[in-house]
Amino acid sequence: MPIGPAQVDVWPKNVILQHIDPLVCVAIFPDNDRILSLLEQPLLDAEAAFRAQESEQGRWVGGGGAKIRDFGSWQCPTITLLNERVKEAFRRITGAKTAHIDDVWANVSRKGEYIGPHGHRRTEVSAVYHLLPPEPGDREQFNGALGISDPRVQRCCPTKQGLVTSQVYPPLDPGTLVLFPSFVTHYVTPHMGDGHRISIAWNIDRNMIPGRPDDESLLPGQGG
């Protein structure tokens, strides 16, 4: 697949999907620098537009920063590459012959911003790609880290099945793709670095799901 002047494989031969838990897989892609060079500035421009519409009074640091919801509609070969990679990862871990992206968005986080524990409805698998994680020193302290804390994840329950006494923090290296069932409870710790943190997230299913992800309210008894 052509990305800029280079031809890039959707799934490079040396990239392996590894289970860090029966429910959590990771793969690290070596060409993240090229992808970052093409996406960083457009995403920062989109972040600026997002924050221009967000008053300081209305800013919610627990929302994860700027959510670029129209990311999937950008006409960009690099985004097409990432979409094809995550669909291939889905097919590999599920054995499904088909893969459909139900939702995709980008997150740009600044100092102090985080995402509280949550899961996703509708889909089979969720995925997160670390395009620009925090600096190495921040990663060591789990600042701006994707975390998983769920009684169905074995590594979260090392002493007794179903009893969460630990968390799973997948690798936070640039170019890391993390996949897990959409129902799994996950979160992002506060980003305490001075720079920006960029991640891309997907919800994927083997079937095309009718409607839009935001058609249903997150609260019972309320329409979308």
C-alpha cells in the first residue's frame, strides 16, 4: 500500500500478535515514525479546532482530551492503512473471515487528562493504537497508560478467579496495537507529561451493525 513515497505492507512479516492474557493481544509495528510524520500535524490541527469550541469552564479532564470523531472519514492513505491493519488483527485473533469497523476516533490528550473505566457496546473487539505515547520516563510511571481492570481478565485476578487485585498495563511503545473484547473494562491514567499524547481507537465486529454507535443512550430509559 503506498504511503507517501514508500510502499508499506498492511501486515509486515516480522510483526507478531502476542497474547499477554487470553483476552488481551498486542502487536508492535516498526513503521510508526512514518505514520506519525503524516498524521501528527493534521491531528493537532483537529485538536485545536475541538478545543476552540470547548470553553475552559466546560472542559472535562476525565473525557480523555480532544476526541477527533470524524477521523475515520478523512480521505488519507495512512488512515486506510491503519484501518486495514486493525481489521487484519481482528481476523487473526477471532478467526473470522470478515471485519467491519463500527467506530473509529483519535484522542489527543494534554497534561492532567485521563479516561475513566468503561467498556464498549455493540461490537466484539476494541483496539487502541499508540501513535504518540508519553515520553519514556512517563511511561515507566504509567502516566497516560492504557490500563485494564476486569474480573474476566485472568491477569487482573492473580489470587482468586473473578477477584480483581491487579491491573494489566499493555506495552506503551510507539506503534503498539492493543486488542481486547469490547466488554472488557479499560481506562487511561492521567497524562502527566508536558507534551501531547495521541492514540487511535476502534470498535470492530465481524458483522455490519445497523445504525450508529451513538444511536443508543449510555443511560437506561433514555433514547439516543
